Amino acid sequence: MILHTRLKEIRLQRSLTQEALARAAGVTRQTIISIEKQKFVPSVKLAMQLAAVLDSPVDRVFWLESGQGGKS
């Protein structure tokens, strides 16, 4: 399973910088960068915090998709 994200897209729609989102969620800007580049998978708690800050359902910000040849 691969975790996908619309974090950057939604963050920009809300006119938030990476720094502002990071501050509001209690993480570093580097964490936001890593999540947006899909190099870091956030914990469930962090995913929910980010969704709350963005005022968006968590499943709109993050979703799972099966990888090549895998099953959901």
C-alpha cells in the first residue's frame, strides 16, 4: 500500500506556508517538506492534526492505494 497526499495542494488553497502549517501542527518545516514529497509517512495522530489545521477531512488529505501487483 502506498500513502498518497494532497497536503501541498490543500495547504496552498488555504494560503498557508510550510512554516505556518508546521507551527500550527507542532512540527518542523522539514517534516512538512518530507510529507509533501512523500518521503515521510506521518503517524495517524499527525495526519489527523494536519487535516484539522487545514479544516479538511483526513481522507481528503491522505489516502492509501495499492502498489503495483498488490491488493488493497
